[in-house]
Amino acid sequence: MAANSKEKQREYDRTWRTRHPDKVREASLNRKHARDMAPEELLAHRSKRAVYSRDYYSHHKREICALTRAWKLRHAESVKMANKLYWERTRESVQAKRLSLRMDALGYYSHGTMECACCGNRFLSFLTIDHIDNNGAEHRRQIKAAGGSGLYGWLKRANYPAGFQVLCWNCNCSKAYSKDHVCEHKRKSCHTTEKNLYELSLNN
Ligand SMILES: [Zn+2]
Ligand SMILES: [Zn+2]
């Protein structure tokens, strides 16, 4: 429906309602409320509504998104405030869920050792999930995961597929930024593994 005719329809409805207040009141009294429905009836009602909403949304997605964007721009301050309140209310549960997803993934891909597969680092806050084939950036784009928790959630939903390992940030970055995708620790010239550092300190 064109925006113009839609506006006309709305205008017509508004006028009709102001002209027939009795009918409006009667309709509202006759409308059955969810609280008056039997459980099965309520369930059927809700699933019918859900099908309708999904269908409506899929046919009007662009329009709805544009309207929502425009509304958010007009109410930027309230949106900011609502987001802040929402975050304050849900922060703890969101963080707990993220942590549990992260621990599950780290546990699975480190085979329960919770350590870096390269240097053995065991500081939990240093550990990351590494894409063994170095296709992390592309993969994150594919699954639209902006940060770590997105990946952790995806790994769980995909039932922890092969192709991942646990590395610490250092090893992960060293592997990612070297031309041949090999961590500095794996090179013969390297003397900086924790074990080597310990031996060097003993020799000096
Ligand atoms: Zn490491
Ligand atoms: Zn390493």
C-alpha cells in the first residue's frame, strides 16, 4: 500500500472512531483478553498471533526497520537511557552466560587442560580460541560475530566443530601476524618460552 493511501486509511479510521465512540467501547468490552482465556485457548491464540506477526514482518521488513530507525533517531536520549537500564538489569546474567560459554569452549578445545596449546600459559584471562587454519577474520564475518562471546555461542550451537584450538593472546597474535602463520615459540631462534626463560635465569 502506498504511504499516501495508508495515511488516508488511518485518517478515515481516526474519524470513524471519534464518530462512533459507543461502537469502539462495545468492541473493546467484547474483546476477549488473554487473562480470560483458558490455557489451551491462550496457547492457540498466541501461536496464531506469532504466525501472523512473522508473516507480517517478513513482508514489511524494510518498512518496519526504516520506521524503527527513524523512531530511534527521534528518541535518541530515551533509547540511550533504556539501553543503559536494560544493561544494568541484565548485566549479571549476560556476563555469567558469556563466561559459561567461554569456559565450555576453552575446556573443550584444550581437552580439559585450560592451557595454551603452544606455550602452556594457564592464565584464563589470556586464553583465546584460535582458528587453526588462520581464517578467523573471514569466519567471524560469516557468522557475524563481532567479539569473542559471539564465537563461543556459535561454537556451542555448531556442536564444537574441529578446526579450533586454545592459544594465549601472545601465541594467537604471533601466529596471526607472521607470514607463515607460525608462533614465535615454534622457531628455533626463540628463547622466550617460559621454560627457556627459567633456564636462562638459572644460567646467569
Ligand atoms: Zn601461548
Ligand atoms: Zn606460542
